[in-house]
Amino acid sequence: MFNLDRWQEIFETLHKNKLRTFLTGLSVASGIFILVILLGFGQGMQNGISKEFEGDASNLIWIWTQVTTKEYKGLNPGRRIRLENANYDYITTFFKDRLEYKSRMLWVRLENGTMNYKKESGSYGVRGVDPDMQYIEKMEMLSGRFLNYNDLNLKNKVVVISNKIKHELIKDVEDPLGEYLRLSGINFKIIGIYTDPAGEREENRVFIPVSTAQSVFNGGNRVSNLGFTIKQDNDFGKTMVTSNWLTSEIKQYLKQVHTIAPDDDGAINVYNRLDEVQRFENLTSSIAFFFWFVGICTIIAGVVGVSNIMLIVVKERTKEIGIRKAIGAKPWSIIGLILHEAIFVTAFAGFGGLIFSMALLEIVGPNVEVDYVVNPSVNFSIAVTMVIILIIAGGLAGFFPAWRAAKIKPIIALRDE
């Protein structure tokens, strides 16, 4: 039940010791403030890392080749290894149960390095790909469509351009679908406009069917890169095992079919994006653990400060407590008086630190522009839970001095100077 006299007494005590009360509250508030800020930046790092992986699928496996570095079976080092359609067909057939999306990529070199639209020209990349490249690159279609298997089978001269190229090269046409873009003097019909979540740096490319690229631009059966995404399991660990096994099997197959030494790691290159995801996951987990550790240690320091102050309070009020007990005060009333003061200081300072830190993150967070840190924030429920735990800890910190005060014998307390 609410006791007005007791609360007036508590406020009078706090008012008499303003500096001590302020410093005690400051230690508690700073603990919550530091914890919330650290957790906020930990979440900001996770947001930043997630943003870095927006450009492509996180379960991506990307394969490309270079030159051999070792002699093998009478063949000299320095041989240029070239991927072929047969390699793609074998991988997509043999590992079809493990693959989600798949695509070849052929880099096309244009005459003079430019493409033209009427009198306009620009230097952009041309990539021959399969239809699944839309999902591997996480491209979003703004209008029209992406390449399909009909385009692939018929070797249609169609092209998908980016939103950036539309504004830079075809700026005078509101809707360029159906218009023709000239690649090395050959007309390609524009069928779609895409945007890439990774930003404009990924929009300097146009896409045409890989079969058309091989036929029109003398690519033969050559392929520059192979891209795959693997089917993901609900368990990230199992997905990693599958991913590592698949990359190992693909490298082994390509080395065998292209007569490459088993220990030649320079000829076949495989980029497994999940390896990078796991490294960042481990890094952010370690940083989050460190932030929690530092924040909790700071809070513990604040709680210890509350306990020490309560011990001092009990020492200063020993004679007063003795008088209370002499006139009939119950031990639990003495304990309640000390506990109320400890809990009030802890709760007021804890919520003060929480509100200040949350407000700071809300104002400053969206404007933070640091590599791998995006919009630092913290879950409000977690922060409130930490304050509640802090209040409970503050109560416990005040309980032991209060229990000590309740056990003081009146005759001894009255002799205290």
C-alpha cells in the first residue's frame, strides 16, 4: 500500500545528500546508457553486413577460371582454362537436387567498347546469361520482363537494360520497351528494365541470352563464369556442409575434365558466398558478446555502487534506526525503508539512462554513415527488460544493507556516535 509519509522521508533523505544521490544515479544510468548504445551499434553492424549481401543471393557459388600453375600429365603450366557449355550441363544435371538457381555468363566485348541508341552511345558491359540470373543477382524488374527460356532456345536478339542505362542512354524516351539498342552494329530489342538492390554500381550492364551471345559474338561453346545458388536448409550448419561439399565436388570435376593437377589451386576459382556470410556471422556474434559483456560489467559496477551507498546510509542512520526499533518499529518496516530508497534510485536512474540512450539512437542512428554500420537501433523490449533486471538487482543490492540495519539492537544503535 502507498505510504505517503515514507516517500516524503525518502525524498528528504535524498535531498539532504544531493551529490551522493546524483553520483549513485549517474553510475546506474551510465551503465544502462552504455549497454543500450553498444547493443545499438551491434545491431547496426548486423544491418550493415546484411546490406552488403543484398546485391547477390547469400547462398551463391560463383565459378571462374584462370591459368594452370603446375605441370600435369605432360602439360605445361600457364595453360588458359576455359569453361564450356558441357561443364554447365554436367553440373546442372549431376547436382540438380542440390541446386536452386543456375546460370552461365559470357562476357561480350563490343566493337569500340560502346553500345548505341540512335545518336547516343555509351560504354557499358554486355553479359550473356541464362534466365535464372535474375534471381541469382536479385534483380527487380521495373517494367517489361527478364530473359526467358524461349529467348534462350530461339537465340532471340533481345536485351534487358538497367534503370541507370535507361536514364543515361535512352533519356528522351519515356518507355523504351520495344526500342532497339545496337550492340556492335546489331539491333537488339529492349524487353525489360531492371534495378539492382546493390545500387547503381551494379547497373552498368545489359543482359542478353547466353545462346545469342555465343552465336552472334563468336563465343562458340565458351562460358566466362558459372553461377549457382544451393537449396538452403533450415539449419544453417547443414547448409554450410552442403555448400562446402558441392564446391569441392565441382572443383574436383572441373580439374579432372580439364586435366588440371589436383593441388593446382590457381586454375579453378570458386567463390562460396556462404563462407563469407559465416565469417561475418562469427564476427558479429563475437562483437555482440563483447558488447554485452562490457555493458553488463558496467551495470554491475553501478549496482555495486548502489550497495555501497546503502551501506553508508545505514551507517549514517544507525542511531535513527535504533530509535525506530526502540519505539516499536518492526524489522520489515526498516528493511522496506532502505529497499524503497535503493529501488527508487535504481529505477529512476535506469529509466533515465534508457530514455536518453534510446532517444540518442533514434535521432543519430538514421544519420550514421559508417562502413558496415547502418541505422544502429535496439529492441525496446530487450532494453526495458534490462532495466527491470537492473531494478531487481538494485533491490537485492539494497536488501543486504537493509537486513543489516534490521538486525541492529536498539541499545547498541543508540550508543552509536
